[in-house]
Amino acid sequence: MILKKLLFLFLILTSGFSFGQNFKKEKRIYMLDITKSMWGSDNGPDIYEEVKNALFKGIEDIKDPETIVTIIPFQATHTYEALGSWTFKAGDVDKFNEAKKVINSYTLKSVPGGYTDIYSALEKAKEKIDNSRVNYIFLLTDGKQSTVPSSPNKINKVDFSESELLSSLNNWCDYSNKKDVHLFYVMLTEVAASEQIIEIVKNECNAYAVKGTNINIAFIKPSSNEIKINLNDNPERIEIALTANDWTYIGNNLTIDLNLEENSLFELKSKSATIKNNKILIELKRKNDDSFEELIKNNPDGESKMIMKLSTIQDVKILNPKIIISVRNKKERVLTLEFTDDE
């Protein structure tokens, strides 16, 4: 037996390079409001056809055929059993067509009567979350949460009021971080545009308020939410790869705004970056124009962290917008591999 020892020298990070990670497969859950107001029964706009076609297009445009899709029409709590639902892979054309056939058949007269219970729709969507995947919930509604009806003939199921909905949304951050889920609260009409809900959603993580009937929402996310750089590599640029639900929704030359929290090492040369080839390039500036030798001297061997946040004023949602930049001060990393050969 001869023991051989190989030494491999690894740079922590060469200048301009960033680490990525593998992402889970997706599941998309569409909660489709089919209360009678979707057909304009309350003197509002008749938007059902438009929303339905946007839903179909959104599913047809999914690039990964292994993405799981769930469609759940909703009104009030007691109508779920009457309406049914569908779950299928995006590439399963036959099952998708089965769902489309039923959804196409809905009319003002054929759907059961029911008030708008958004809370129960959100709770039903939570039941469908797949913990092995990253989940996107699209809650599509043309109205506000209804109060509990007082009719004694109401089917004996639990119904909820606006306070329960607001409470559920207020707890969304904790819930979503544990479950790897993002909520798109899509308010299809001005009637549905509750400022109270919008304000709550804006202050929550992993939740996004959207107005309008175009539910083919453009969203991007960093390929990694942690980047490691090494002062000994003289890092002046960070390249961040981005993924998108569909780059055709994003368009060209989208500008991303950058905000780097206060720290003792770096500033940003520019407060924005333009997406090119599905990436953004971020240029760093050393604080006080210190040399890298001075930075290394003033920051003993160890690691510090900086937080950078991505945002945009354009109609694109950025998922997981906070990026941790871990700054190390190490000359090298030596990995020792030991193995034996039989002679």
C-alpha cells in the first residue's frame, strides 16, 4: 500500500466570479376567482374571458415540462367541492386540455352563487404546497374579501371575514420562508385593489401585489443569494447570474437598482446595473480609495458580511432580492485528498 497525498490549491473566488446553486423544480398554484362579478354581474367589467386566456397563456409559456401546475377555481368556502380542481405537469397537454374544457364552459349562469372568500382560497393554496419544490401561488381575484353571510341557509362549513385574511397575510413572511413559497396577489380590477392589502403585502417578504388582468407576471431571481469574495483576489467586479420565469416577459436592457448597506470595505461604483445575457455586473469601489493591501491589513483573517438589495421600478418582480456578500481575507485554501493504490 502506498499512501499518496495530493494538494489542490483553490482560490476562494477569482475576480468577477460568483458561485451559483441548484434550484428546486417549480410548482405553480393558480387560484382563479369565478364569482359572478367576473362576468360583470355587479355592474363591473366583464373580464372572465380575458383572465381565462391570460391564465392559459401563462401555463403554455412555462418552459420546463416537469413544472407542476394546480388550478383551483374559487368562490366561497363551500363551493370547492362543486367546482373541482386540476393538478398536472406543464408538459401534459391532455390533462391541461381537460382543465381548459371545463374552465371554458363556465358561464355567469353555470357557476354556483357565492361570495368572494379570498381567505379560504389562500388557505386552500397552502394545502397544495409541495415542500420538495419552490412554489408560486397566483391568487387571482376581481373583488375584496366578503364578510360572512348571515343567511341561515348557508351550508354548514367554516367561512371567514376580512380580519382573518389580513391576519394570514401579516404572517406570510414567517410562513413562506419555512415553505419556500412566493405569493402573487393579483387584483384584477380596481374594486379588488385594497390599499390595506397592498400595504401589508409590500411589507412582507416573498409576497407581491399586482394590479391588472395580465397574469403573465415577469419575475427574476438571483441564481445565488450568497456570494463569496476574497480580498486577496483583488475583487472589483461581481457577476450575478439571473433566472427568469420567461425572458420574453422581461425585455431587453432592464435596469436593476442596487443598494449596498453601509460597511467598512466597499462602496458601489454605480447604483444600478443593466441586465445583459441574463446577468448583471456589479463594480465595487474600495472605501476611502484604500489599496487592497490596506484593506487586508485592516481586516484580519476572518470573514465579514455585507447585504446588497436588488430592486427595479419597472413592472418586474425580483424574488429573493437580498444578496449576502461574504468577504474573506485568506490567501488560499488547501484541500488534502488521501487515497491508496494497490501495487
